[in-house]
Amino acid sequence: MKLGGFPERIWRGRWSRPLVLLAIFMLLATIVRPGPRRPLWGPGEGALTATPVPLDESDPARRDVGRLHFLAGWSLDSGDERFGGLSGLHVEGGRVTAISDAGLVVRFPLPGGASALRVRFDPLLEGPGSLRRRSSRDSEGLLVDGDRLWVTFERHNMIWRYDRATLRAQASARPDPMRRWLGNSGPEALVRLADGRFLVFAEGKDDGAPTSDALLFAGDAAVQETPAIRLRYRRPPGYRVTDAALLPDGRILILNRRFAGLRLSARLTVTDPRRTAAGGIIEASEVATLEAPLSVDNMEGLAITVENGRTIVWIVSDDDFMAIFRRTLLLKFELRL
């Protein structure tokens, strides 16, 4: 008997299954576009297809997970090489604004059922480092407020502020407390509190540590002189922060992601920043965990809207520009705290 083309005695061995899966992954990686080595130039538009997905493919009638009620979900796909890698998310007025880790602002309408859409790409021409290197535009966190937007650049440990319409840079900072954050685990999420302060979360290392760094800024985090105090976020075991968003009541919803071998999961937690003192630990309680058999991928972007008095949670995944292995999922939930 063969399983997927492999003899059963090979597949059933103690160490064979992970080795076979790794071999398959490495083989496919040689023929799959691994993502751009440099920032993707634009601007421009492309076609976007939104295909509805259930919360649970094994139980399409399922609607609830933790304190989330599933409303809709889509798998997004485009033949345009600029689409993918979505790491930050904003939803407003029936439209999505996202940031990709290739330095692009990506905009498209919210899907409705099965949809054929148009997607707009605009590059961040101003930013840290050289445009010739994609690592210089490794943009992870996105905050949109009025006519401005803020972007965190992970490998440079910087925060930039842009004009929302023109994407021209207005200010930038590399805060001193961030300078020792590691290049690929730096500023991943930022939130502007109701009183104007900024809270920035480091992704943190995948080292099993119980906490990761966070900074609470007295004002605009994109201004170098803005003072900040260091906090620690007690993250769920095995998880790392990928995004955060402000809830209407002033609390913060935090998106956390975990890799466990080839399995991905995401956990949402909620915290009240008003209860965290300077130098203290941000404690958060679990809202929901998305894991197999639920529709889940590399969940990296989080946004909050309000519809008819209901708090709506939007989550988007980062496919790492490897659409064969990963999906760009956009999921919509009602939050029931």
C-alpha cells in the first residue's frame, strides 16, 4: 500500500513522516516563487478574486469559537505578483487598507459573497534603508487615523508616519529602547490609545520566554523625542504578537500566532492598558483560539469596526508570497465579550 505515492513502511517510520514532509517542502520550494527579493515597484492595479470560506470546513454550520461569532470569510487570490504578504490591516467605509512586508500599501473593497475585485498597490518609496533591498521595506504594523498612517519597520526597528493620501513621509523615529530589539522580531504591532499615547509591541523571539517587550509612548511614536516607558507583555505560551487593535471601550485586542511544526494557529487576547503601570506586565485574557480544523493560516493583521452597535473583528493572513503553501484569508467575526 502507498500513501500519497510513498511506500507505507517509509511513511510509518518513527522519524520518517517529518523527514518526508520536509523533503516535500524543500522540493516544492525550489519551484515555487519564494517572494520578492526586493520591494515590489508600483503603483498599479490588479485583479483580485475573493472565494468564500467557512469557519470550519468539516462543519460548515459552525459559527462560534470562544467569544467570536463567525460572520464571513474569504480566500483572496490574485495573479498579480504584488499581492500577498499582508501584515497590517485597517477596515473603513467598506474598504480594506493593508500593508505588505514588501513595502506596499494594498487597498481593495470588502468582498461580498464570491467577488471579482480590483486591488490597488502603492509603494512606500520613502522609508529606512535602500529601495533596492526588500528588508529595508519589511513593513509589519499599520495604524490609520484620519489623514495619516503609521508603519513599523521590523528589521530597522523604526516607526514612520505618512500622509494617507500621498504616502509622503512626515516623520520617522528609531526609538532608543527599540535599538536592541532583534531584526526579525522587532516592532510588529502598534495601537493609538484614546488619550493619544502609542503602544508598540515587539514580536519577540521564539524562545519560550513568558513575556516580550512593549513600549508605551507619551505621544506620537514616530517622533524621536517622544518619551516611552518599557512594559512586558505576557504572551500565550508558544505564541508571538503579530498585531493589535483598539476596541471601542478602550481595551486592546491582541493577535498572537504560533508555528508548531507545519501547523499554524492564532490566539486572540484582550487587555486593559489602563491597568498597567510603568514597568509593569501587560496581562491579557483569552478571547478565542483559531486552530485546525478551523480556517486558519499565518494570521498577521487585525482590525476593528462597529456595525449597528456590534464590535466587528477582521483578521487577515500573510501568505509569505507562497500561495501554493499558504492562503490569504480575510475573516470577519462579531466579538462577544
